[in-house]
Amino acid sequence: MRKPAMTVVRRLLAALCLLVVALGVPALAQTATITFVLTNDIYLMGDQVASDGKRRGGFARLAAVVKAERAKGGHVVFAHGGDTLSPSLMSGIDRGAHIVALTNMFPPDIFAPGNHEFDFGKAVFLQRMAEAKFPVYAANLRGPDGKPLPGIKDRAIVTFDGVRIGLTGATYEDSARMSSPEDLKFQPTVATMKQQADALRGEGADFVVAVVHAERKQTTDIAATHVVDLVLSGHNHDLFINYDGRSAIVESSYDGHYVTMIDVTIEVKQQDGRRQVAWWPQFRIVDTATVTPDPEVAAAVAAYEAELSREMDVAIATTSVELDSRNATVRTREAAIGNLIADAMRDKAKADAAVTNGGGIRAGRVYAVGSSITRRDVLAELPFGNRVVTIDIPGRDLRAALEGGLAQLPNASGRFPQVSGLTLEYDGKRAAGRRIVSIRIGGKPLDPKKTYRVATNDFLARGSDGYSSFGKVKPLLDADDSPLLANEVMVYLRRLGTVTTGVQGRIVAK
């Protein structure tokens, strides 16, 4: 009696399934939860002491966060929003090789290059990306022939529990202005991401993620297309989360100080022959001050730091003139070491002139003729981590800035200017603000109406230390994207081999 009863039951179930299909009742949903882990703009391999006295950031703490998420056994996509090969002291020596090696120890699932990936030129960029044991996505980056670069992806689809995740990425589209990519071509970020997202949808993606190195307005515009669900970004250096119910934008500060996790639950149902998708995000922020550094990565960082320490004592030039960095010299008059530093700044920026402040030169020592100069010497002279910032400024405002630099004479002051590309004569007996007798740039008298390109340091570029007219001008690049002053002086010294420029009459008291 039981067998016929079971047959009847099976027939009834089959009929019910047919009825479900006929009525268009949705089938059981496929559901997946994916954790997206985001880092971006991480330049320094070691952790740093923050303003609250706690140690944050660095590769070992970031690795601990990523490894902990992966160890939970769920679906994890680790995304890197770019900017990491440069700038740092070690990168100035090995051109970012240590950064790739450290990142390879806990490789991202998707990496979008930032503008700083191109700081050492096209060949180094391609070499470092070839060394990477992680996928690089940059759909808006093309070779000089307009074709994709080898090994760099436009998009891909990965599947978790039957849910299809589309991945695409973009590098910083203005890298040609901000860095040194040479003949590489950059397509518009927003249009490219919409195009790639449309393609991913056409290829069956249920949920689309764009990892981009981009301005905030660009990430907002990408999200506004509503073709991209989740935008993971770098470049702005802030901790940012925005979710409007349809799309989300996230950025994770910089240097690994904070790491953001986005837990996304995605439900896919078949309805009338179409896949219907719903998703819900939850956001978690990890302060890496609360994290124990990963011991394996911490050991690798320590080894690189020991190598950096050894490299700091390598001689990079000798001097055939006396260099005097004592306060009484650099804060009251033209100094040969001030000329050297200003020359390096002007050379890097390809500027008409350069101005730095004597107070930024700090070692307070004399290098006798024939002395070797090491990287450590440069760091001792320039300890503040300043950047070389370039501004375009009218002649009258440049004059006002230099007047500010001379305002405290005859007292020694940190604002006293050290210059390159210009000469000035002043009368210290005149009232402050009216002491300059003449200024010449490129051998010609300063034109108050003409705009000059001037390299300075980020401290003065903010209008500090009496250089208020500098602070009124928007820099060509933000300080965060500008090169490290100490690195540029090291590069300049290495190229010179021998320092021959002494005191030349760039600043003359009448």
C-alpha cells in the first residue's frame, strides 16, 4: 500500500512544481555574503606614531587585518585602491621593489594603480606590475598604440555561491600631469567605468564593483550611474563611507591607519526568466592601532628597515666647496647648502625659481671641502618630511613673499629665504616689507604682472612663516601628491657627484 501512496505524492509534487512555473512564482533564491576589504594610499612600510601617541598603519598591521578576515573562512575580496610604489625614502632607493614584495605576502584580489605608481617612469611601472603576484586592473590605461597593456585587466567575473560579482578598475586619469607615465594613455575614468560595468552586466554580473584611484567627484559620478554598485577608491586620503540605498562609495584613509570592511549580502532570484538582485551592506572600520602586527610581515619590514639604515650611510656625493648649515648662516644670508637644496627643487619642478626657508635646514654642521655626503646627512638637514610644491605666481606676489622672508632681519630667523633661479638685493635699513631693492629672474628684472613658476616646500606653500602670498595660490599638485624634498635632494646629489656651487651672490645686502 505504501508504494502507490509514494507515487501519488511524487506526482502531486511534480504537478505543484509545474504550477509554480506556470504562475511565475519565484524559485528559491541564491544568497552570498562577501566581505570586501579596502586599503589605499599606503606608502610607508612601518607603522607610525599618531597624534594620540598610538602606533598605526604599516604593512604588518594591514596584513594582520587581511589575514584575519581570510581566516574566517567566508568569501573575501581584498581590494587595493593604489598609490604605494612612491613616495618614501626606501622607494627613493629601490624604486618601489620592497613595496611589491611586501604586498605579495598578502596579495590583493584586485589592485588599481594610482598616480604614484608612475613616479619612476613607464619602464619601472611595467616592471613592478610584472613582479606583482596579484591581479592589476586599469581599464582606462592603454599603451601608446591605444591597446591594453600586457598583464593588466579591464574586468573579470568571480562567482560565490552562485552569485556573480563583476570586478573592474581604473587608474588616475590625470597621471600624465601628476607623475611620469611617459607615452602611456589615460582614458576618462567615469565613462570607462560605466562602459566596463555595462559590459559586465551583459556578461551576467549580478553585482558590480569598481576599484578606482580617482577624485571624489569622479567616484560620486561613477556611483550615480547606478550601473556600479560598490565603488572602492583611493587618492583622497580620507576615511569615507557613503551609501544612498542604491550604491556605496568607500575609501580607507591612508598608510593603513584604518581598514574598511564592507560585508555585502546579495540575494538573487529568478523571476519571469530574469535574475532579480537585492543587496544589503554593512560597514566595519578597523583602527589598526588596535591590531597586533602580523609577525611574518613585521619581520620582512624589519629587514627592509635594516637595509634602509645601511643605505643611509652610503656616500652619494662629495663637495668641493664648504657647506655650512649652522643657524647663524642659513637664517641670515645666502648659504651654499641653501643654494644646493633650492637648485634641486628647481630642477625637479622645472621651475623659473625656487624658494625654501633657512629654518628647514637643521643639522647645524659644516661640511669641509672634500667631505662625503650621505643620505643620512640629507635627512639630518631636512628632517621634516617636506614636499616640493610647485606654484604659478605673479611677480608682485613673489616679491611680497620674499619681503616676508627678509622681514625679521637683522635677527636670525627661520623664514630667511634660500633661493635658486633668482637674485635679489636688499637694504636691511629699510622698514620690513620695503627692503628689496631689485630682483632678477633668469637674468631679467622681475615683472610684477608676469606669472612665474616657483618651486617651494609645502610649509611655505601653505603661506606659513611670512610667505602669506604663497598661500593664496593653488599649487599645481597637492602636497600629498608632491615629491619628498629629501628624496629629490638625494637624487640631485647623486646626479651631480660633486657639489661645486658655493655662495654666488644670489642674495646681496646693500
